[in-house]
Amino acid sequence: MALMITEECINCDVCEPECPNEAISQGEEYYVIDPLKCTECVGHFDEPQCVQVCPVNCIPTDPDRQENKETLMIKYQHLMENKPANK
């Protein structure tokens, strides 16, 4: 399950730096999450860090991206294998 940011986002900028996979970026109107990079922090933390810091609770699970913990771990491992060495 990747997460998504809803239109309730107030562009407060607190979620983007918390994402260990750099999956969050500024969209046209509000922040967005790249579902190909989002692992819900599996592999990094016990809880999604963006959800923990969001002051308006606008980061639910994306209903179009249903993934279990094992799938998220595989995605995490793939991201780490392809991460540039200088990051």
C-alpha cells in the first residue's frame, strides 16, 4: 500500500524531508507521493514518518495501490539496490 496526499494538504513542508525514500515532492497544487518509491517507511521505520508529522491528517493509504508488507519490503530492497552511492 502506497500512501497518497489528499487535497486537504496545506503545503506546510513537514512531510517531504521526513521521507527516507524521497517519494514526496511538491505537486502543482499540493505535495504528492510517488507510489513507485513509497514503502510506507517499511525497511526504515515502524510507522510512516509523513503520517506521523502531518498536522492535518491528509495522508491516507492509496486505495489504488494495495500492497502487503512483504511487497513493500521487496520495493524497499529494490530502491536501496538502485540508490546512488553518494546519497
